[in-house]
Amino acid sequence: MSQTIVNPVYRKRLWKHRIGIALSVLAMSVGLIFLMWILSTLLIKGFAGVSLDLFLNDTPGPDSEGGGLRNAILGSLMIVGLATFISTPVGILAGVYLAEYGEENRFAQITRFVTDIMLSAPSIVLGIFVWTLYVNVAGHYSGYAGSIALSLIAIPVVVRTTDNMLRLVPQNLLEAAFALGAPRWKVATTVRLRAVKSGVVTGVLLAVARITGETAPLLYTALNNQFFSSNMNAPIANLPVVINTFAQSTADNWVNLAWAASLLLTFSVLLLNILSRTMFSQKTTK
């Protein structure tokens, strides 16, 4: 054993291993320090602006005191909800198509390539795209345009998650279904998709978490509205744009509301991530 320890090759590899572990721990520590710094600042300043008025009153004017975020909270729920309603069926159906015909069809391969590009596309580019095709033609900003822009961000996430989850289904399970005479479409929907439904739901929740805090697309589509409005065919208030506007203000009241809105968005995304990793996680059975 002592001869192995004094072996120069072994000692060299041992020191490389130790240095690698030390650098990894150092990098992780630096990341955690900055993360805790950001979260602690957000919690301290965010909770300072949280009150019952935050959910009962609308956003105030620049020289007004008090106020809340009721209109922005409702606007965000409506925009993200409609975007989820659009992206979920489109993404799941496209993912099923790619999993079933992706290896046999050139169109499916092109679709997968375009989906990968959209996954990494800057969100502001998609916002400008919707502004050009929708807002500029309609002549006004609207919540519908914001939902379309966010759905373009969410669809690739749902597509890739559904595609990857369906590929995890054991081949013998599919062969058993085909042996019973089931058509391919029925195997895809009632056997393959059902086997990974928890993973697909997780992908949808992750897509919702991805679009909840997007600001750039909404600046070019939904814009903002200081007053309470449920009209999706007009500019509508939303938390990301409110944060962007209020955080740049010199009014202390607006800045406090921006911190409170940031805290709400952070907890919303955290809740969605917790749900995707716990309640809808894949469960193994004996």
C-alpha cells in the first residue's frame, strides 16, 4: 500500500483530483453566496412592501402614495393563462408527432431543428416578431398579443419535454399494444402518452415558470395599463412591465412596489418549480 502511495503517477492524479474537487466546491460556494445575497435582498425589501393593499388596490400614479398591484396581478394571470392554454395542446401534439414520426419523416426532423432554435432564441426577438405581425397591423397593444408572444416561448419547452418523455417509454410496452391490434394513433395517445403524463405535466409547469417573468416580449405587445382592466384586446397591466417601469423611478413608493412585485414573481416561479418536482414527478411502482 505504501508503495502505491509514493508512486509518482498516483500522487500526480491524486493531487489533480483534489484540486478539481476544491475548484468545484469553490465555484459552488461563490454561486451560492451571490444567490443568497440576491434572495436575502429580495426578501428584505420585498416583504417591506407587502400588505393587504397590495392585492386590493391598483397601481398608483408617480406622485401618489399607497396603491397596490391588483391590476398587474390580474393582467399577468390572464396573459400567462391564455399563453398556457395556447401552448399546451400545440406543444403536446407536436411532441407526440415528433416522437412517433421523428425518425421517419424529414418534416419532423426540420421541426425538431426549428424547435431547438426557438428554445435559445432571445425573447425580445419573439416580442418584436409579434409586434410586427400583430400589434403593428392591429394598430394597438393588447393582452392577446402578449399571450401570443409568451406562447411562442412556451411551445418549444413543451414540445421538447413531451418528445423526450415519450422516448422513455419501453419498446416492449408499445409492441404489446401493437400485438393486440391497436392502431398507431391509439397507442400514441392512450398508451405512450398516458405512461408519461406526469413528465408531460412537469414540462408544462416548467414552461409556465419560464414565461411568468418575461418582460421584453410584453414591452412590445401588452405594454401596460395603470388602471384596472380585464379587456385583453387593449393594453393591460402585468407584473414584469410594472417592475421594469417602477424600478427605474425616483419615487420611493414605486420602487417599494417594484420590490414587492419581484417577490411575488419569485415565489410564483418557485411554487411552480416545486410542483413540477414533487406533485407531478414520475412515480415508480413495484
